[in-house]
Amino acid sequence: MATTLKVKQGRARERRRKIVAAATRLFGKQGIARTSLTDIARLSGVPLPSLYDYFKDKQDLVAAVPEENYLALYAQLAAERSGGRTLPPRDQLREIYLENLKYIRANPDWGRVFFLEIWPSVAIGETRIRRAVDRYGLRYVELIRSAISSGAYDRRLDPYLAMSMLMGGMCHLTAVWLLYRRPYDLVKRGEELFDRLELSFLAGRSSRRDRSKRTLQAKR
């Protein structure tokens, strides 16, 4: 009985995964407004009536797309780290930033649906979508706080401002990459962006700027 139940649960999870994957692909290629549940059912190979066993309506499915793709990203991160040593907060922050860009590069339809459809629209205000984005952003905030506590980042650095800088850069890089048909290596460009932004987070830089300002003021 237990084995049968596990098999059924496994089939249900796989079917749900197929539905979300089909929705991600179609929302990315056609846009959310131009994609119907019938289109998604057809691409996923799931009968339309059965689709309602997993999602109550289209909005429910739209909200599931960020949730499931972020979970896939976290699983990718966990796989990268399996068996490895724990990295310092700075390295973990860089890792999660670049892994996200790798995931987008490998799944451009997800990039399109999130950065060109969901993020610029009122859909980002939907509670479940906002919660998924907040959970991702808070990972940055926690790592930035840890880097500040360790002395690697400036103690006056606002973790939320630093997170916004990183997320804003990622949004812009990804949107341009998608709109202009991938004119550059997204991960390499993201690596350059992260490293330049992180320079402003490092401990000691603010004090050096303050000394430079005082020196200039004294000369005047």
C-alpha cells in the first residue's frame, strides 16, 4: 500500500512538473496573456480537465512558475555544493548570483517570462510571486550580513541596498541579453558586474574615501 501511494505521489509530482515546464516555455515564447490553459495542457501532454487537479486557474499556474523555477535553482546550487566544503559568505553570494545567471542561460524561456513578463507587470504584486522573490532576495541579504559580520564587507553597508544593486544589475543584464538576442555571454558579463559592484562593498573602501575627501577639503 505504501509503495503504491509513493508511486502515485511520484506520478503527480512529475505531471505537475511537466505542466509548469510547459507553462514556463509558452509564457516565455508567447507571453502570459496570449497563452491559454488549453495550450499548456496540449504541450504538457496532460488532459485539460486533469490540469485543474493541480491548478485552480491560470493565475494559480502563473504564480507557480517562479516558485518552481526558484526551487530548481536551489536544487542546482545544492548539487554544485554536494560533498564540498562550506564557502565563506562572500563566495556563497557570488556563487548564488552566478548560478542564477547560469540557470537563466540554460532556461531562457524562464528568463523571458520572469524578467520581461512578470517583473515589469502587476503580476509581481501577487502574494505568492512576491513571496518567492523575497525568499530569493533574503538569501542575498543574509549572506551580505554574514560578510559584514566577518569583517569582509564594510560595517556601514546596508544589506538591502547591496542586494538591490545586485538584483538590479542582474535584471538589466538579463533583459538586454533577451531583447537583443543574446549578444554576450550572460554569465561572464554577470561575473564582471558582480566583481565591480562587490568592490564597493569591501571593508576599508569607505574609510579610504573619507580620508580622500578630508584631504581634498584640507587642500581647499
